[in-house]
Amino acid sequence: MKRNNINRKRIKIDVIKALVWLFVVGAVVSIVFLLSSYQVGPVKKMRGIALLEYVGVIKDKRSNEELIKSLSSGNEIEQFNAITAMAHRRYHSDNAEALVSYLESDAGTRRVKNIAVWAVGELHALEAKELLYALRGNTNFDQYEVNKAINKIEGKIPKPFWRK
């Protein structure tokens, strides 16, 4: 009888150890997954940061005016950060107009302009619809992103539930 109770206690301890190790391994794998880089459109960004920004947990503390000023910066990374911050916010006509004028200008690289096309689609900005139609067939822009942005603006691709 005593031996049976000892075996049960040992099995219970072994099961608890296995569950703890499973939890630890799962946590480590999750952290590695979130910190590994992947493609967000044509520009690489950290997976966890992009996910948290997209859901709205992390927010850029700069005002809309500061973000619009950042678009005229010559720094590609600053432009990219400003555009993604605009895309992750709720629709604001100033942001949409700034992105449209950025796309029409000669400023920025091809990669950042493609992110701006994505951002206009994320905002569902009606102001950009004509410009996006004009960008169809333009080899300087990723046509997949252009068509996807048009579909978002036209309502063929709905907004995620947390952005309504």
C-alpha cells in the first residue's frame, strides 16, 4: 500500500515536471518566433513589434503633425517609421492626404513608397483611390500592394475587427 502511494506521488511529480518543461520550451520558442525578422510588405521589421503595433498595443507617441514632417526627411528609416505609425492609427484625413502627396512626390525610395501604398490601403483612404488607379501598371510600384490597397479602399477586403 505504501509503495503504491509512493509510485503515485512520483508519477504526479514527473507529470508536473514535464508540464513545467513544456511551458518553458513553449515560452522560449514563442520568444524566438516573435523576435525573428520577417517581411512586412517589402521592408523587414521585427515580427513581435509589427504584430503589437498592428493590434494597437504599441503606439507611436508622435503627433500627426510630427509624423507628416517625418515624411519629408531624407532618412529612409524615419520615413518608414512615420508611414507605419500612420497606418496603425485610426483614419485621419491629414495623414491620408500626406501619404497621397508623398506618393506623388519624388521623395523616398521604392521600398518606402510601396509601404506608403500599403498604408493608404490600411487607412481605407478614399482620397488615394484615383492615384492608386493611376499607379496600376507603373513598374516602380509593387502591383500586388497597389491592387490590394484598391480592394481595401473599395471595401472588398474588410477592416480587421479591432480597427472599426
